[in-house]
Amino acid sequence: QVQLVESGGGLVQAGGSLRLSCAASGRTFSNYAMGWFRQAPGKEREFVAAISWSGVNTRYADSVKGRFTISRDNAKNTVYVRMNSLKPEDTAVYYCAGRRVGVVSSFTLADMDYWGKGTLVTVSS
């Protein structure tokens, strides 16, 4: 019953930054693990980042580690990802996803229970 809506995508130059937001509605999701996936043109959807229900534990894909930071504000039912030092290869549709289980030890496409519609991030060279 949870619905996820992403926002914050856009066009940026290489080296720039964006912050994406994912707002949940329908019910609270404080006990859900949340995260982000992305899908570039012609490629399969891939994991980007995840955060546990408490916000204490996080995981990142190697390709974004050190550049992206995931966070959440459970009082606002919102999860964020701040993306710094963006590269052209970061260009993709970014999808917010939620998992009923609150841990992030396993966070794959098949594990997700809820998906947003996606927001496009384009990084120019």
C-alpha cells in the first residue's frame, strides 16, 4: 500500500551535485529498509545505495562509494541521496525502492516490495 514518489532529478554538468528525494505515502515506512537503484539507457537496473530502518546502517555500490550519501528522515517519510562529483556514467533514471524487512544485509531487485516511478538524472560531459 506504500507509494513512493521521487523528485530532484535534472541536468547537471560533470562534477556537479544533486540531491534526490523519495517521499512515501499510504502508510509510514519507518521500519522499512530503503534505497536507490538506477537504470541507464540500454542497461539493466542496478543497485546504488541502501539504508536500514534506523538510518544507522548503509550500503553503497562500489561505483558510487565516496560520492553518494544516502539518508532518511522517518518523521517526514522521506529518503534522500546526495550525489556529489557526478560523472557522465551516472546518467540514469533513478528509482526509489522499499523493503519491508528493515536490514540492508540483502538488498537486491528481487528483495524490493515497493518502487517509485523514477526520476531522470543526466550528467553532461
